[in-house]
Amino acid sequence: MAIVHREARQLPDWTELVLPERWRQLFDLDLERDGWLRIEQYQDGGTLVLRSEVPGVDPEKDIEVTVGDGVLRVRAHREMKAEQKNKKGYRSEFRYGELTRTIPLPEGFSGDVKATYDNGVLEVRVPIPAEKEPEVKKVPVTRV
């Protein structure tokens, strides 16, 4: 019997996949470690509000919010470093990487998106278009 070596399979990049919150909780994934930006999403009147904790970043350099093709994409680059020096030795930990999230925009969206960053929290506000009532057209019925 011969031993056959196989190439390691490349797994697809799932960071752009939009999973419902219940599915993410079901699988209890460490999404932040895998590049998934955690977002709190709710509606405030006629505005969709997205909030995310992104501490320790410079919002002008490290955060990018884009709108296009019916989706809102948030990307953040984070580098964190912690050092401890004492008589017994030296300890250093670091954590860095890209966090991304893609959120579908409301149907018929066309507006001005506003993003703010305060005390480590990114908040994005998206105006929700007023729902149009379906156009109902009465068709006359004639006798033949």
C-alpha cells in the first residue's frame, strides 16, 4: 500500500458572507478573529443605525465606509500591542488584522450616509426611503 500526499485544500473566504444573527449564534463562531466586524443594527424612526465597537483605531486612517451596488461595506484595520516589563522578564502581545462587514441597504435607497466615531464606537446612519404604496390600477370590465 502506498501513501499518497494530497495538497491542503484552500477554504473559501467567508468574511463577506452575510449570515443571519441566529445562524452565527448557532455556530458560536469567533467571527472577530476570522475578520468579521460585529455590528448592532436597529431602526430609529426613518433611519437605519449600525453601531460597531472598534477601539484603538484612528477613524480617519483605519476605517473605511463605502456604499455601492445596494450594499454598505465597513472595513477597519486594527493593530493592538501590549507590553509588560518587570524584574522577572518581558511579555509582549499583539493583535492586528482587517475586519469587514457587508450589509444590504434598504430597497430603493438613495441618500446621504453619515458615519461618526466616538469613544471606540463607529456609528453609521442610513436614511430609509419611505415605502411606496403599490400602485393599483382599476381595469374596466366590458360586456361582449
